[in-house]
Amino acid sequence: MAALGSQSIASSYEQLLHVDRDGGGNTTNLVAVKDGDNGTTFALQLASDNIKVDGTTDLDGQVTINESGADKDFRVEASGAANALFVQGSDGYVGIGTAAPVDLLHIFATDSSAADNTNALMVIEKSAGNALLHFKSANSSDNIGIAWGDVANSQSGMLVYNHTNDVMSFNTAAAERMRIEAGGDIDIGTGDIYFSTAGKGICLGVTSNTDSNTLDDYEEGTFTIGWSGASMSSVGNSTGYYTKIGDTVYFQYYNNGMTIGSASGTATITGLPFTSSSTSEAYATMNLQYANAVDGSSSGGHIGNNSTEASFTDEGAASYATYIDGTGKKLMVSGTYKV
């Protein structure tokens, strides 16, 4: 019989134990061995603070490592991977491929030298090439993606790919707002597209951003007409309408009756919605129809440069027209100019 302290151990089991008696062992770590027949517990002192198991070990019950919460790292090594799984003892951060995780989960391929984001809970790091989250499913699967939830709704925001129809959809406030169809068409279900930076817009007919192909503004609205060259009263309508597309303004105005007095000088309308271009060649035309308010058989006029005014001209002449005094005077104009 072999002896361990004051207890005897059958010689057939003696080869299972190695007891360090040279005084160099670690006496703070113990393995408890309990005799199933009489309930006696034996204490085995280990020779060091490491346990090494060669071969296959089956653990059918619950396993707790570092139950005391000591600042001790836990590491699993695989063939060619020194840190296949690493749990950092100081904070519980988990590393896959790294022994220095910087977030709750740090998946590491190679050092990117990129700065850490203190708001992140997970990081995927690779120095070159693609670093992707890969979601796999059968082609018949309906939706696969990422959902963001809060206390009000478990799916407040979603980024979803539908494999059945090959459609990518974007959800906010628990509703789909935009989708990219299989053919590349973009469908905005609710809401508008707007560019918060001046000069930015949609580039048409090009493969890169060029100013000449950028549609950077679209606007619809009204403006209040004004007058120069006469005194106007009992004006039936003072509201004009405009549409601005890029750098071009389209406007129209109709007055179904007013009284004109003290007509003198150039007949002019004022208050156009945008100032015209300051380029000297930027003069634009204005058309006049269904009108009895302007003399000289005028059929229209022009918008000057760097101006919000349009002046009427005599028909077939390089001279300006004047208003005609009287009541029930009508005016219908439209024009186009650049800004």
C-alpha cells in the first residue's frame, strides 16, 4: 500500500498519483479525492500551480473557472493559434486571435494600427483585405440581417436582406423606409431625400462627381409681385409662382384686374424670387400674354443681370414700354432666367 499522509492507498492506484516531497511544491493548491465507500476525503498537494491534461477529457457537468474572480487570464491554444480563445482576467474582455482584447469581444486577424473606439462593444480587426460579418442562410430564407431594439420595440431599426426577392431594406422607427431592389432601383417608401450641405446633389449621366452634372437644388414656391413705373391699386392678385431647378428659375404671374395710375418711365415688375446671375451675358426673356396693361404692343421683355426685376419692351424695338393708366388692367407673364 502507498501512503498519502496518514491514509493508505491501494498499490494498484499508486501510479495515478505523484506527491512532491522535496519541499519545492506549491502547497497552496489542493486536489480533493473522495473515497466513495466511506466518504473519506484525501488531499493531494500539487508540485506546481499548473495542471496539464494530455489526451481527451470529457466533462459532463458544469465547469466553473476562476470562481473567485481573481485577476487571472484564461487561454485556449490551437494548432498555429496561440490565442484561439482568450479571456482577460482584469476585465473579462474576450479575444479571438489576441491576448490583448480592447472590447467585450475582440476578433483579431492582424494588427490594423487603427485607433480604438471607446463606445464600441465589439471590434473586428484586420490590417489588410476584407473584414466582414458573414450571415449565411438558405436561398428560401425570408429575412436575415441586423435589428436594433429598445424598451419600446425590439425591432426599432433593421438592416434586412430578403433572399427570396434579393431585396435590401432599411427600417427606422419600426417601419421600412427604403429598399434597394434586385435590379438596383432604390425605392423610398416614406420621407424625402435632402442634402444638408450647399452645392451637393445628384450627379446625372456621369460616373464621378462633376459640377456640371450635379443637380444641387430643386425648389417650388410663391413670391409677391411688385411694381415700378406706375401706381397700382385694387390689384386682384399679387402672388406669383416659381420652380427652381439647379441654377434655372421658371416663374409665372397673372393679374385678373387692377387700376393703374401715374404711369411714367419703364414698365417693370419687381420681387422676382431669386437674384439673376451677375454675368453680363445673363439677360433672359419674359413673355407677356392676355394683357392690356402695357403699351407699345409689347409681347414681353427681359430680366436684367444681377437683378430681381423684369422690364417690358416695345414690340420689335430696342426701347422700353410703359404702363397704361386705367381700370380693369390685366397682365399675364412668364419667364426663365439663371441665377
